[in-house]
Amino acid sequence: MISENRVSVELKGLRKVYGTAVALDNFSLDIAPGELVALLGPSGCGKTTALRILAGLDTDHEGQIIINGKDIASIPANKRNMGMVFQAYSLFPTMTVLENVAYGLRVRKVDREKRNKKAQELLDLVGLGEMGARLGHQLSGGQQQRVALARALAIQPNVLLLDEPLSALDAQVRTQLRDEIKRIQIEVGTTTLFVTHDQEEAMAIADRVGVMRHGVLEQCAPPQEVYLNPATVKVAKFVGAMNLMPVEILSSSSVSIYGQSVALREGGNVAGTMALVRPEQLSLALAKTQGRASATVFNLTFLGPLTRISVRMTGDARTLFVSMPSSAALEFVAGSLVDVRVLATSVLLDA
Amino acid sequence: MSLTTTKRAGSLKTGVGPLHFANKGNSYKSALPLLPFFAFIAYFLVFPLTFIVRDAFLDNDGKFTFENFAECFKGVYGHSFFVSIQLSFISAAIGAVVGALIASAIVKTGSRFRKATAASASVLANTGGVPLAFMFLAGFGTEGLVTRALKFLGWNIYGGTFTLFSSAGIILVYSFFQIPLMVLIFSPALENVRPEWREASDSLGGTRLTYFRRVMVPLLFPAFISTALLLFANSFSAYATARAMTAGTLPLMPLLIGNLVDGNVIANQQHLGQAMAVCMIGVSIIVMSIYVLVLRFSKVKR
Amino acid sequence: MKQKLNLSNRIVLLAGGAFFIFPMLAAFEFSLRTNESKSYGFDNFRWIFEQDGFKSNLSVSFRLALVTAICVLVLMVPTVVYLHLGGARWKRLVEFICLVPLVVPVISFALGVGTAFPIFLQSTVYELSFLYVIVSLPYTYRALDVGLSSIPLLTLVEASRASGASMRQTLMYVIIPTIRTAVNGAIFLAIALSLGEFTLAVLLHWDTFPTWIANVSQGHVLNAIALSVLSLFGAWVVVMIFALAPKSLRSNKIQEATK
């Protein structure tokens, strides 16, 4: 089942304008053969535009699309051999599930027996081997998306393109199918571009996550790195939660946050006066001397394995969020006087 | 792409809806696939229409003249405007009211009956010409079955001035296709009325009358008026049935035009017929402009 | 949403039904009368089938209907599909054009055609088919427009194109089957119009089934009534076939795929 053609993708300097709105600006991205890259960003950030340009569904853009060293920008969508899965409602309503999956082979004039055999294999792969004779609308939303995935893979695509394939589904099905897509992608080894607005989804599924804002690719790196070392303030603020904490500049490479000195990382706002610190990069301890406590706990939110604690700083009445294992959070109650410590070794600055 | 799931997601994404194709090159290039359609329209619709308008302004020697149009408003021709418009107006009014009544009774029936009536209505709305005329002769003629039955019950429909070949008779015959046409076009609008609205109105203390006045009328009025105007145009331009029924006794515009151009008259009147035809288009344009205006100002989007 | 029919609804339906059924019954009764009065028979119907014009004119009308249907399919389906995809900016213009035939009385149109068309085109009866396409435009356009509006067309087209299908394959395999009901409706309207149209045919001096009926009716009253009954009944049969066909076709397809 492993695809013979593992291809590399290079997108170079893509730019796309709708009327006066710039949907995509100087967008460059390399995808290694067999890699799964997720483009992550809010609605309208240009991530879908990038995917559609790669698919050939959006034309009239600037820049190059290079597959295995060949520029395919002038090739129409139906000759690009891209497998695409849409958000929803993309199954052909008059065809059975099997006919849907076999469709790409049918238009390639593969004879019926051969294409049905291949389609059946793929239905087995996505766990719907028994459903071939049904019509699309007789399946659940999650099953329909599995069929769409099988249909996209049936043509042994150069690149698998997934355009928010899970966002129309219920939360539970979404997680389950997400893991399944990852499993299948590893199994067939097709180079994949996955577009989503859901951070958790992107982090869970991708080899690398590309974070986009306003048509620009801010950072593309493995999930851990995007989360722990965001390259820009925008990435830091979009991915996960962030506390804004006032700083005193000590030198060009270090700052002081509430009296603790912390190293400064590049990529932030140089003129900034606030440090970005994640809730889990803060720790709390009950104050030893009551009079000199730095903060007061005013709310605890139990989130299962983690508890999020809101504290108010004594000095400037600023609210910070601290997250810690629920077991560790047991010693605090609303009203506890606490000292706040910064665990982060380096921070980004923002205005 | 939004967080909330939206139906028909395909066309909602980041401005890449149907328009994204249209960004291709300049705007006229996007009309290229429509070329066959436009060519067909130009040749089979625009071309004949320009010819008839041009010829309406020519005399027999091919010179420009207004004489044909002056002639249009004189004598029997001028009278035919009045007769045609009046007849079509009454026929449309009867068809619209009766059709709406029948449609509102039909939507309350089961889906099978609704389907059967819809199919029947589409047949009946298309009847016309000789078959329709003879059906009414058989039913409502002086020796017709219905006439005799009514006479037996004590109502002689021929007691007064009624004949099938008068305006009243024609209106009766036209009802046979006008009412089904109304049912056919008006039913979808009625089916859009949700029972919940009635329940909502009831629960808010509305009476049957307030529901009808405050909900139904504003909701259905545009559809009702626009369909009624369609019925007007339908009877206004009806030729086959009128010809089969009246044998030229009633001065209706289509009949006069038909007589003028269909051979047995002196050549001069060819152009008069064309001028009359242009006048008919003029009347229709006025009526259909009302149709368009009603649609535009209807508050309910479809 | 079956609701309770109250008395006034019942009266409306009964009275309405009577208005339509009695003339048909009356016509049927007349059509069975024979010339030796007081007895009934199928003489009038038999007479129709013995006429030379019957078969030939009916066949002309059916061929006209067929050509009209093909023209609608080939011309209108791709056009309206394109308006729902890339040609959206032209939609209002085309919509407007498609309303024009409602404004132009057929008799006016017929006059224009008579003077405008060159001889070569007027030398074939199939010119009527092209004109029927025009006259049926308001209805065929609307049927197709409604059908296409009710499906996620863009997603289906993109899914098909990404699968490697050409636009023609997409049209044939995906779009037309998906809007089959609307396409059937449009074609049915065009066929019904072609089979019954009288004004254009008579003014352009062609012999079709409706003009033949009009000719026969002069002097053969009972036979003409029999013909009327026959043509109405025929139209009914055609409608029923069309109303039932799509469903049965689809269920066959599913059964076939399940094998």
C-alpha cells in the first residue's frame, strides 16, 4: 500500500490577491517526501488559499509550485494528481461509496474490475470495507470523510491535500478520525498538506506546523518547537495561552520580571515592555512571610489532569494564569497568599 | 473555515466562493464559455425582434413611417387593446384567486395527492388550442353535457347573453389552463409557510385573522402578485385557443395580428400586423416591469 | 405535513375538481358517440388512426420535441452550470435574457422570425425546435437554476477535478446525475411545449400535430373531440412516465451497485 511516488513539494514566493485583499504574501514552504505539514491559522489567514493553489483550484497567483523539481504552476487541477479531502459534503450523491472511491480511476479509464478492486482495498484501509454499496448520505459525517480520504488516496496522489477535513464533525469523532488519518498517512507515506484552524489538531497530527497570520507564514517547525520556542510574537500569542508580564530591561540579552532575571530571545518586539510567559512556565508557592507575598489566588479552574489558577499580583493588580498538575494545585485555595516564580529560561518581548 | 460548522461549506471559504474563477484575467474572458448561449440568443431571439421592430416602421415601399402605429389605435384595432387587456385582466384575477384557493387546500393534503395534482396541473396548464376548445364545446356548448345537467337542475346558462364565443366564454375556457398554472407556480410559495409560524402566532395570542393579515399576506403577497401578472401575460398572448374558439368574432389583439399576416389580406397590412405585434410587446413590457418591481421590493428573500 | 382538511377545503377541492373533470368527461362522452345516433363505439377513434396525417404529423412533432430536448440539454445545462461556477458575474444578464420570452407574445415573435430568417433556415421544420428552445427558456432556466442551487456544486466540481476529471467528465458523471430531477424537469417542459405548440407552427406554415388537429377539426366535430381526448390522455401518460421514471431509475442503479 505504500505509494511508490514519494514526492517533495516546494512552494516559492506565492502571492495571491483577491480584488484588493492580499490572501497570501511571499509564501514559501518546503515539504519533504512523506512529510505531513499542517497549516494553522485563524479564518482568512490564507492557509486554504495556499492549499488550493497547490491543488490548482486557485489560479492566477505569483510564485512557483515545484513538485519533484518540476514547476507545475501551469498544469490544470485535473492533471496535477493531487488527492483532496474537503471540509464536508463532497461525496458524489448519486454514486455509491465504492463508485465514489473508484471515481478517480474511472476518469483515468481504468477498467471496472481493476478500479473496483483498488477501491475496495482503500475502503478496507479506512475501515469501511463493508459499506461499499451504500450511498454517501446513508453514512455518518465521520464515515463520509473516511470515504473522501479513500477517494483521494485511490489515485495514488503526488500530494494528499486535506482542507479542514474534521471541522464539520463532532468533537469525539474528530479526535478519533484525526488519529486515524495520521495512521493511514504513515502507512501510505504520501506527502501531505493539512489545513486547520484547530491548534490541538495541528499539533497532534503534523510533523511540522506552519503558523499563518494575514497571508504570511510566521513559522514552520515541529509542534514542540512552535509551542516552546515561538519564532514571533504572533505565533506565541496564537498558539497556546500566554501571560503578559511587565519587564525591566537589564541588558540587550536579559530582562527582569518581577525581580527575576530571565534571558531574552530573538524574534520579539525589541521596543517591547512586556514578556510573554506561558501559564505552565510559572510556578506558585505558599508565601512564607505574609507581609511580603507577591500575589493572591482568586480562582481555581479544575481541568482534569491540570488545574488553572488565576492570581492577582500585589504590586500592580495584574491577573496572571498559572497552570499546574491538579495534584500540585491541592494546596492552594481562593485567598491563598502566594509567591510567583518564573520557570521560563528565555522569553519574547511584546509591546 | 469558521469555527461553527456551516452547511454548504464549500462556497463559504475565505472569499474563494464561486467568484474565484472569475478573477481569471479580464472580466470578458469569463464570458467565453457563455458564447454559445449568447450566440443562440442573438440569432434566434434578438435578431427576429430587431427585424419586427424595424419592419413596423416601414411602409410598403420600404420607407420609414409612423403610419402603421397611427393605424393601430384606430377602429377595430384600437378597440382590440381594450378588449384584450380587459379580458386578460379578468382572466388573471379569476385564475389567481381561484388557483390560490385550490393551492392552499392542496398543500394540506398528503404528499401523494400533492404529487398527483402537481403532475395533473402541469398537463392542464399546457392544454390549449383545438383540444381545449372542443372539450368546452362538449361540456358547455348549447348541447353540452354540463349545460344540459345545469338546465336539469334549473339553471339555464344560456338564459342570458352568455355564449362560449364571447369574452365571458373565453374567460371560462382560459380558466382551464390559468387556474392550474397558478396552482403550479404558487404552491411552492405556500409550501414554504411553516406550521411553526402559525403556532408561534397562536401562542402569542394571535387570532386566525391576525395570522392571515400579519403573516400570510405579507409573506405571500409578492408571489401572488407576480404569478397573477404571469397569468395576465399568458392569456394576453394566447392565440391558439382564441383562434379555435372564436373564429375571429372577438377582436383580440393576437387574432387580429394573425388575420393581418396570415395570407388572405392585402399586402399593405403586413406592416400593420407588425406594428400591432410591437404594441403587444409594449403592453407586456409594462406588465412584466411590474413583475420585476414586485420581486425586487418583496421583503421576503427566497 | 398532512393537516386536517376542514369543510371549506373539501368544498374547494371538490368544486375545483369538478370544473376540470366535467369538460373532460363530456368530451369523452361525445367522442364515443357514433354517427348512427344513440349508440356508442370507438368509431371516432378508429377514424383518426385511419388518417394519413395522423402518423406523419405525430412523428414530426415527436422529432421536434426530441431535437428541442437535445438543444436544451446541450445549450442550457452547461450554461447554467457555468453561471453557478465561474460566470457568476453574468448571472443577472442571463437571468434577464431568459425572462424576455415571457415579455414577447409568441405571435409577435413568430412575425419577427418570419421576416428575419434567411430561406435556408426556414426550409427545415427543425427551425421550430430552435424557437421552442427560446420560448421555453424562462421555464428551463428556472428549473435548472433551482436544481443547481440546492446542491454543494462548487465542492462537488472541485472534488471531481482534483480526482482528475475533465470538465466534460465532471458534467456527465457528477453534475447531471446529481441534478437529474431538475434536468428531467427542464427537458419535460421543453418536450411538452414542443408537442403542443400551435402559434409558431401555423404562422410559419409548418404542419405539426397541433396544426393537423386544427385542420381536421374543421368539418369533423366528433372526430376532433376524440382527438382532443386522445391528446390530453397522451399528455397525461407522458407526464406520469416522467414523474415516475427518475425514482425507478435510481433504485435500479442502487440494486446494480449492490450486486
